[in-house]
Amino acid sequence: MRKIISIIVLVIIAAGFVFTFSQIPFGKDKINVAGYYIERGIKQTGAVNIVTSVVLNYRGFDTLGEVTVLFIAALGLGAVLFIERKLKEGIKDKEDKKRKASLILRTGSRILFPLILLFGAYIFIHGHLTPGGGFQGGAIIASGFLLMYLAFPRKSINKRTSNIIESVSGLVFVGIGLLGLVFSGYFLTNFLPKGVPNTLFSSGIIPIIYIAIGLKVGFELTGIIDDLLGRSR
Amino acid sequence: MSVIYNSMYYIASGGLILIGLYIVLVKTNLIKIVIGLNFIDTGINILLICIGYIRGKTAPIFSDPRIKSTSVVDPVPQALVLTAIVIGVAVLALALSIVIKVYEHNKTLNVTKIKGLKW
Amino acid sequence: MIFQLLLIFIMIILAIAASMFKDLVNAVVVSAAVSLIASILFYFLQAPDVAMAEAAIGAGLTTAIFIIAIRKTERYEK
Amino acid sequence: MVNPSLLIGIPLAFSFVVPLFGLISKKIEKYIPIVALLINTAISFILIPQVLKKSIVVSIGGWSPPFCINLVVGPLGIFLATLISGVSLLISIYAVAYIKKEPTEKYHMLFLLLVTGAIGIVLTGDIFNLFVFFEILCVSSYALVAYNKDKEGAEAAMKYLIQGSIGSGFILIGIALLYGIFGTLNMADIANKITLANPTFLFISMAFLLTGFGVEAAVFPLNAWLPDAHSSAPSSISAILSGIAIKTGVYGIARMIYTIFNAEGILTFVAFLGLITLLIGEMSAFKQNDIKRLLAYSSIGQIGLVIFALGIATSLGVFAGLFQIVSHALAKALLFLAAGYMIYKVGSKSITSLNGLGKKMPLTSFAFTIGAFSLIGLPPFAGFISKFLIVYAAIQVKKPIFLAFIAIALIATVIEASYFFKIVQNLFFKESKNLKNITETSGYIVIPIIILTISIIVIGIHPQLITGLLKEAASELLGRGGYIAWVLGGS
């Protein structure tokens, strides 16, 4: 019964898709608002990666919201999986004795971990020049930590430090927005000098925000993994 | 041929969305349902990127000075998809944590056996 | 173009396969493959930023989170 | 002039600050939401007279619309933002004493972020930004529903999450389709160009968007999640979900229908759906034994009434619908807070266990009674005016179908009255069993209950306090040309 109703619903939606997609020609030039960004993006924001300038400047408010959603998810996950301290100790001891990673994994990840962190940092610092940015770099940093979690089942990041980093980098983002309000009357304005495009120190607030996002996303995703594993103290 | 070319990405995105919806509506395992939600997200992302694609144009990154402003694809959908991907992974992580909590209380992932989840 | 068509075909097949597997780990691995193919498609559609995000987040971290969740619950669909 | 972006920036910044304060002292963090929302309420009250003179459009990032995200602070936006800030301020005062379960600092942060999402939804002028704030609201409410970490909470949150994610997926599909045709995301810009597109295409994309918002607004048949989620969340969260969160779904529906798509053709259908929602909600509420489930079903009914009123689509009808939003937000927040306090004292959610509490907890029981009477629509409370106006507006339309609608709505009101009278009677006139050690304490829990009671009575007696703002808000919804002109400048 449930299957039949679901399939009827799906057929209706599929019909809707067929009609609507046929109205949107694939591969045709239908740029409207985006033309403005492409033409003036470099001059107005100093970032040669137009996607970055859209993400952080023209639509920076969305990005603030998106960082907030990830923050909420990390918080919510911590709240849902929160275990009272006493219970936690008992569970920990039982689980820890069973697991020990192989020597190759441990040595390999010790070597790889700093490289992965460096790569992630490179990705988010160069967000305005090359493909990539805070989210991608943050995810790479988190996967570096994931590797460490696999190699060293007993270790965990310091939850206090990572919470502080999350909070401070979130505040940096909001604070830069508020500074823009102070300096030029608009929230999240690019109020710093734009510099010469295609150099590292260019495009005003964009690299600063991307560094903050990179750290925040990296530590939030690590915190999510940590909470799911139920390991931190 | 051009019909196939023009519609294949739409088929990919629509197909993924429909398969995801099918999994969510029909399957009874909670983790499967979350996988279905993940497929819906991926499908929508492909749809958005398709909408922004313009044939024969390159990515909107002017690191090479030879790239002209008339020869790049629409950057806005890419920015939107970046947002959507991160939102998707956030919802997914929260969903899995709630799945773990439901499992702790019921010792099953089967929706039909959990009283509060029947529909 | 044939290559992209093939990728899309494989992606749809894998997505259907993910709904069939009784072993959830298989389903998750297959869905990671779907994300990976999606990220290749993003690259073909001239969206390198998105391709990178999808590969790092969609195919990498999501799979890890799923595997952890499966380890905390149960592996086989009953 | 105060910049309206502070309305969103302040709760967001304060929620990021909470863990830093947690380093200094664990005791401060529960007062941070109060401070943030106090500032917010003050700002929104300062903004009201300015907005009534001239609507404020601020851009985020400094470019002119439609090239960047902008906040549109019209009468409707500021009215809802004030309501949200005020009600959530009261609820945050309640939560200081009510929330004991660890981790409390995460509760307070999630609460502030939920409020941020709700304010963002009503103020933003960009459709994708609307989606992002919608996700903020939804994701934080999923987490807060599961906050108690008990069986019911986790299951309810799971159900809510699955349905809510499908809903937000549909919203995103609708946005993608609109972007594909119009190449813009600014709501005023889309509304300006809406006549250029194929009507069937528009209908399908509107269907996707309305389904998505309908899940959050709990319109029939998308309301399966609501009774579970609202009844198993902590009571302060039930209050904000019932009082505020579902209204943002209604706002989304109204904004789509009136401003963006200008879809007059489906308004009667919307009114009809609202009416079915009303009838189903009230009939299910009648059968409940659990006080919080009863209130949750009653919320479904009341939201159906709001949607019915918005579907009437005369200026009086929309005005009455907005008035109903105010009176329901106040009354339902009050009922959930009072019921939560009683449940907290008695230790059971069943209606019969509340028998005779009127003597032990006179103030809370009295407040509960006032809230119930206001919901039923008895004079001189706020609910009377809104219900009366809805019926009057429906009669004025002079279509026979609306007369039939009114008959059904009155039947629903009778059902509603019967179950609320039953509870009130049990509260005051039944003998109490084993309720010996229950006393009322003064303090953080009682303050918001008293303020909400007083405001229901004051608005009931002096409706002219808010009618000016509401009239402007109703004309904003009905006059879409004005909205487009504010944002894009000229016409």
C-alpha cells in the first residue's frame, strides 16, 4: 500500500521534473544577475576566483548562515549524544582495551597528518586565487584529524580548545561584518583595500574570512566525528 | 545525439532525486533513509550546477589573464551549491546522531518496529 | 561526451544498487561512489570549487560519519 | 537610524560568545539569551515607527539590489520580528529556571540560533537566503526536540528531521527552477518578472515551494511530525515551536503566494486546506489524554485558521489572519509554559493528573485558563477579536462556499471549547489526589507567565495598540507592487 502511494507520488514529481526541465535549456547562456559579478567582480572585490567573491562578498550573508547551520549541527550533535561524565568513564575503559591500530597506519598517519593540515591550510588561504576555499580546506583538515582518530583510538582533540577556536572564528566572521557596518554602513562590506588581483595579499576581507571559516569548519567537522565516536573528555 | 547531450545531466539529477525520495518513502531502515536524503541533496546540487552551465565556457576563475569575462559559466549556482553541500552534511550528521539515539532506545533501526516512527 | 554519459549511467545504477543492498556498509560505500561520480560531473560542468567540496565533504567525510554511525548501531538491514 | 541587520547579527554574535563566557563562569551563560533578546526587542520597537513612515531596505555587502542580499524591513517583517523577539525573550526567561538537563550551554546557544533563523526568515528579501535561514531554524529545532534525549524525543526528532529535510529539499528545487528561468534570486526581482514565464512552469515551481513551507507550517496533509515533536520537546521549546516556528512557515506560504507568484487562483484552495487542517487538528485534540499532545493538535487547528484567513484574501481577512498570529503566539506560548510548569511539578503529562491543581498552583492555573479562553475566542481576550474578525471577513466575501467554510470553522471552535472547558473544570473543581507537596515558587518561571497573561488581556481590551501596524502589514502582503518598488526603487 505504502509502496503504491509512494510510486504515484514519485510519478507526479517526475512528470513535474520533465516539464520544468524542458523549459530550462541546458548549456544555453541565461546569465542575468551573474553577468554583473563576472564583469565587475575582480574590480570590486579583488578576487580572481569569482565563485569566492560571490560566496564571500555578494552573497556573504548566505555563507554566514551556512557556517551557522554547521555550527548548529555540531552543537546539536553534542547535545543529543551528551553522556553524563560518570557513565562515560565506564564505557571508555571497556572500549579502549580492544582496539589498537597497526604500526603502518600509526607511522604513516604521523607523517601524513602535518602534510594534510598544511594542504588544507593552503587550500583555504588561496581561496580567492584558485579553486577551493574555507569549506574545502576545513574538510581536508577534518579528514586529517579523522586519520589520526583511526590510528590512535585512545587520543582525542582537546574539546575546550576546539570550542574556543570555533567560537572565536565565528566571532571573527560576525565581527568583520559588524566592522563593515561601522566603516561603511553595510553589514559584511569589503572595507579593506582590495590590493592587486591575483596576488596572495589581495581582495580585502576575503582571505581573513576564509581563514576563519577554514578553521571553524575544520574543527567543527572534527568535533562532529569526535562526538560520534564518543571519545573526548 | 544532441537530445541525449541536452538531457543527460537533467536525467542524472532528476533520477538521483527520485531514487532518494523512493528510498525515503519505501525503505524501512533508518540509515537507508538517511542515505536517501543524501541522494536527494546530491541530485539537487547537480540540478543547480546544470542550470548554471553554459556550453563551451570555462570555470569562473580569472587566474589566467587570457580568460575573457564573456567566456565563463554562471558563478552563482556554484556558490549556492557550496552552501547546499555544507548544509547537507550538517543535516546528515545531526540525522545520524539522532539515529544512534533512536537505536539506543529501541535496539532496532527498522521503522516499522519503532512505535513513534510509524507512518 | 560518451564518457560523461557512461558516468551518469553508472551513477544511476549505483544509486539503485544502494537502495537494494542489505548490508549497510555496502550501501554507504556505493553512495560514496555516487558522490565521487557527482564530483567528477561537477568538474565537467566547469565547477572546480564545487567538485572539490563534493569530493572532500560528500565522498570523504560523509562516508566516515556513516561508517561510524553504522558501527554504533547495526550493520544489516532486517 | 538603527541598522536592521543588527536584529540578526546580535543573537548570532551572542550565541557564538556563549562558550567564551562559559570559560569564565558556568552561571553567566544562561542569562546571555535574555540579554541578546532584550537588545533585539528594544531595537525592533525602535524600528517600528521608522518602518511605519517608510519601509527600510538595507543591502548586505553594500551593492544595490538585486545584486546582493538585502533585508526588506516592511511592516510585515518588523511586526513578525518584534513578535518573535518579544515572545522568545519571555521564553528565555522561563528557560533560566526550567532547563536543568545538561548540557545547558548548548541549549541556550541552540535557542538563540533558532530565534536568529526565525528573524532572518521574516526579514530577508532574497529567496536563497530565506532557504538558508529556514535551514537554521529547522536544524536547530531538530536538535532541540531531541534535547531531552529520551525515547519519545529522539523518535519525534527523527520523524521531524526526515519530513523537514524533504521539505527543505523541495524548497531548494523550487529555488533552482526559479533561478533557471529568471536568473535572479532577489524576491522582488522575481516578482517583477513573474509574468514573463510559462504559467504551468510557475505552477510547478510554486507547488515545490509551497510543499516545502507547508511541512514547516504543518498544513494538512504534511503535519504528521508536529504532534510528536511539539509534545516531546522540553516545554520551553514546545512554546517557541508552537508560538513562533510554525508561523514562519505560514509567512513563507503567504510571501510566496501573495508577493512572488501573485497566485489568486489557488487562494480558495488554500482556504479550503486551512479549514481541513483546522477541523482535523481540533478533532484529534479532542481525543487526547496527554496535555502537551492536546496543545500540539490545537496548534495545528489554530494554524489552519490562520491559513484560512490568509486565503480569504481581502484586506480584512489578511488583517484578521495576522491578528490571529499574534493572539495564537501569545496564548499558545502561555499555555505551553504553564502546562510545562504544571507537568514539572506533578511529574506526569496526563490530563487527569492535573485534577485539582487550581488550589495548589492558583496563578499558573489562572494563567492557563486565560490562555485557553483566548484560544477559544471568548471576550475580552485577544483571541476573541481575531476569531470574530475572521468570521466577519469570511461573511463579507459573499461567496456561498465561504459561508459553508464558516459553518465548519464554528463547529471546530465548539469542539475546541469543549475540550478546553473540560481541562479548566478539572483544574479547579475536581478533587486533588496525592498533590500534597506542590507549591508555586515565585521567580523566573512565573514572570513570563504573568507578562503573557497581561498582554493577552491588554490586547483584548485595547486592540488599537497593534491594529495600525497590522493594517500596514496586511496591505504590504496584498499590495505586491509596493514591495517591488521598495526594493528595486521606482516601479
